Amino acid sequence: MSEKILIIGANGQIGTELVNALRNIHGAEAVIASDINDPAYAIRNSGPYEFANVLDKDNLHHIFEKHRPTQVYLLAAILSAVGEQKPKMAWDLNMTGLLHVLDFAVEFKVAKVFWPSSIAVFGPHSPQQQTPQYCVMDPNTVYGFSKLAGERWCEYYFEKYGLDVRSLRYPGLIGWRANPGGGTTDYAVHIFHEALKNGKYQSFLSANTALPMMYMDDAIRATISLMNAPANELSIRSSYNLAGFSFTPDELAAEIKKHIPAFEISYSDKDPRQAIADSWPKSIDDSYAHKDWGWQLEYDLPKMVADMLINLKNVI
């Protein structure tokens, strides 16, 4: 059976790269990109595009009815830092949008749904080192508890309706093709732009704030690998822990200095994103992903830094 894949939130940091990857695999016409905003030129002109608002139920229903997707990737969300500025809007978009998509996926018999969770589901009482798949989860941000609630809904729809929903708890994601969307880990993208343009960067996180991160190439590969895995081999229907590598702003800056020796980093005080970062894990145990669907990381910190700088030089 040929696939018809709908990506909702295609203009974002993940969506921009996922559209391109899936069109390369399945063909341009098989992947319908959609977003509430005007798309990037490359997305709109390389295949089908729809304007979609996950909170507009009639509009969304029309898109499902028109395209009859076999797979849906729901990426539309308000992230951690922006969510703290607009908490009720973040809850409404992140929760109501998910429920609309899950309901339509059941109605139109969608074969598989992907929905991203986050390390934000963990909180100050979760183990911070090698945070396990199952542990205390007490998120203290709107983004975090919307993701935790979303995980429960995904598993509920799998158990109650047999809907094949799959999910990853992404760490901080670093890529060069699109700008990040207002998360606590965004510094790890901004720092590269500033290093190349100005030779210096002021971090909003402290020098020794360790957080789990992942290069976007690995994140896209993990997403597609999970979606391609046989359903009977998946033991988790909430969301899989996914680990990349952990580093601090100071360690990232030191790696950048190997390529740009004059680069300088400084640190700001009392940014509200620091408290969010302090409540998150410092490293993640993703052994279930290794065991269930053979996940293997390709990029470490040195390889990621080198690749980011090579590619960004061509687009800045």
C-alpha cells in the first residue's frame, strides 16, 4: 500500500527537516506538509501544502477527509519558554490539538500517528542522571505537563481504540536548517549563529548547566526508525526516552573554540529559562529504544559541532 503522509506543524524546527526526509523516501506527492503559517519556499514548492490550524476542527477535518492520510505526524506545539509566557494558550494548543488529531485518526482509520513528547515531562524530583523510562514525573512547566498528559492520551487511544500512536521524548535538538521555536535548549543553536557572525555569545543558561541534546540528523533518523518498526516489537505506547549526548554551555563553547579560536562566551544572570533547565534531567537512559527498535546514535559532540559550522557557513 502506498503511503499518504500528513505532517502538521511542518514549518517548525523538526517539521522542516522531516518533510524533506520523508519526501526523499516516499516521493514529494506522498507527503502533505501543513502549518498555520506561510511555508518556507522549499517546502511549498517541493510537494503538496495545506494551511492547517489544529484548533480549527472543521478545517482539520476537511484536510483529513481530502487526503485520507495513512500516517500523521503532529508537530504543532508551543514550547517550554514561550509556554511560560502564554500558559493557557500553550495548554489549549498542545492538548486540544492532540485530541483533535487522535479523534480524526480513529475516524479516518489512520494506520500510524507520531506525536513528539519531551524531556520536559520530568521534573525536580525525577532522577537527574541517566533518567529512566519509568520514574517520578512532576513537571513544573505548562509545556511539561501538557506533554505528560499527552503521553497518557496517546497510550489511552492505543489501548481503547487500537490506534497505533508512537512517540519520542526528545532531548534538546540542534540543527542548522531551521530556527528553534522558543525552547529552553535554544541556546545550543543560537550559539553557532553568533559564533560565526559576531565571534561571541551571551548564554541565558549558566556555564555548568548540563542538558541532554541531540543533533537533528539523529532525531529525524530516530523518528523515522520508530515509525518503521514493527508494531508488535514496541513495548511503550506513552513515549520512548531518547538520548543523545549531554553537555554544558561551557563544554559546547570549548568545542566551538577548536574551530573558531577567538570565540568568546559570557553568561547572563537570572534568566527564567535557568529554572526550567535546572528541573530537567542531565542525562537520559534510552535502553528501551535500543532494545525495542535498535536505536543507535551517530553524532557525538565533536562531530555535531563540526557539521553545524560547515553547514551554517553556507547559509548565514
